[in-house]
Amino acid sequence: MQKNIFKNKKILITGCTGFTGGWLILYFKLMGAIIYGYSKKPPFKNSLFQTLNLKKKIYFQEGDVLDDDNLRKFYKKSNPDFVFHLAANAIVKDCYKYPADAFQSNTIGTLNLMEIIRTSKTKKKISVNIITTDKVYQNSEIKKYFTEDDILGGEDPYSASKVCAEIICLSYYKSFLKNKNISINILRSGNIIGGGDWSNYRLIPDIANSLKTKKILKIRNPNHTRPWQHIFDVINSYALIASKKYTLQKFNFEIWNIGPLTKKNYSVKNIIKMIEKKISKKIVIKLIKSKNVEKKFLNLNSTKLFKKLNIKNKLNTAESIDLTFDWYLKSFKTKKDNFSENQLIKYLDYR
């Protein structure tokens, strides 16, 4: 079904040079799509976008979503059937450090895209998929599993900027787009892990870097729990949601939580132990005090996605860890990436 829907379809991906963007390009290339990427330079060294030379495999333009004129011209050029809006400042610690940039990139960048879609003269069917976060909910730390209709309430700059982006999308849909042939999906995914992520201040890249450089791993919050899931499950859900909604006669605005169906979440400490078991090696840890407030418990209820669209993650947490560190261990041994695409193909054939 996916191959029939995405084959030769035009897909615009903003923020395509990042961790998720790189894998999403690979995914849709396998589906036979025509991909247009609009993004800043890769946010870290050795990104999939660089190592796999993805720039040469898509129609790419370097640019900022805050550059309205540039983004508008590229949108018109791409004339997309599907839009996946990933462009954002996605690192919580960086958003604390540069809050104005967080709101500009995450909120105003989304506003610019929605205004371009509103004023576009195309009459074709368009599926717009806005990537936000599980951190948009009002979290009083009572270990609640948030559903899509729970109250929003981001307190930190990253969460708050994403809440603002969602409100903008809903306003634009109800005010301008609901009578057009446009579908909007808000995609809230839990914590994503997987090979190819070298971001700063994220657990898995920090562990991978500590193993590679043989340095002590610095941990801020060992007892914090998250709905960990593999990048392949996340991008597969993105594509399945977009494709299934694209086939409907009537488009709408809908929100989707993307995370494990199980109600057993793992702490940072649990994840480290699972990795130690995988690599048969003890990881030396140093606890450091975080200057920024981060919620201890973050739980996501993804049953709507399963009940309405029959979509669920293929991998459990242990399998996700195995797949992730298979990738990193291979990357330590060779500079040539001849394994990423094969890993994704095997996932798509799995179960």
C-alpha cells in the first residue's frame, strides 16, 4: 500500500539534514518517492545526510524556515503531495540556552509554513504532517499516560514553543483550510533512539561517544523514565499515518501519539544496563547536576493510533537497543556506511 501511494509522489521534508530527516529520506527513497529537502546544514558531524551523500539523491535547498521568501519559492517548486515538517530546535538544553531561537524556529517557522500552505494556489490533495513532541502535555508528574485530548502546557522553552506551533496549526486549519483538500496530522512521538544520532545532550549519542572516545559518561537524571522507541518505528508510523489518511475521501485535522503500546517505561538507568548487556561491557558513569528542570516521568498513551489505524511499533525496547548499538558498533569499525540502508530494509521486512 505504501509503495503504491508514495511511488512518484512529491514529498517535501523540512529539517531533512537532522537525525530523523536523514532516515526519512532513506525510507521514502525506498518507496520510490520524489523528495524535496529544505534545511539548514546538518546539526552535527557524521550525519546520515553527509555520510550517505543524501544531498545528491534529492532536490535539496539549504535554507532556514524563518526565511519566508526562500521557503515559499521552494514550496512552490516542490508542489508537494506530502509535507513532513521536522525543522526545529529539538534539543531541550539548547532551547533553555537560546529561548528566543527556540520560539522563532519552532513556532514562527511553523507559522511561516502554514501561511505558505494557506496562500498556495494549488488545488491538489495535500497531506501536511507536523512533527511536534510528547512534551507538549501539562505534566504534573503523576505518572499519567497522556492521550491526544489531554491539556497542553509546556513549561520549558522547547515544550512551550511546540505547544504554540500546534495551536497555530489548529487555528489555520479551522480558520482557512478545513474546506480545502488538505489534511493536517500533528505527530507527537516519544523519545527516539537509533543509529546515526550524534546530537549533543542526548542519552544514546552520549553513550556512543563515551564508548568511542573511552571517556566517562556524564548522566544528569538516571531515574527519569521515557517512552523509548526506535527511529524506524517512528518514521514508519509517520508514513503509515500520512498514507492511510491520504486515501480518505474527507480530510481533517487529527493528533496522534506515537509510542510503545506497553505501559512499561524504562528509566535512564535501565537503558544503560540494557546497553551494557548488549555490548558486554561496563559503562563508567559520573552523575552531574542539571541546571535545567526536566520532568521525571513522561508517559504516552498510543492506543488511538492502534485502534483507529491499526498502527503499532514493531520493536520492543530491548530490540530497539540491539538495533541501535548494532549500528553504532559497525560505525566504529568503518567510515564507509554500507549498513544503514540494509538495516532499514530488514526492519521493513520484519514481522
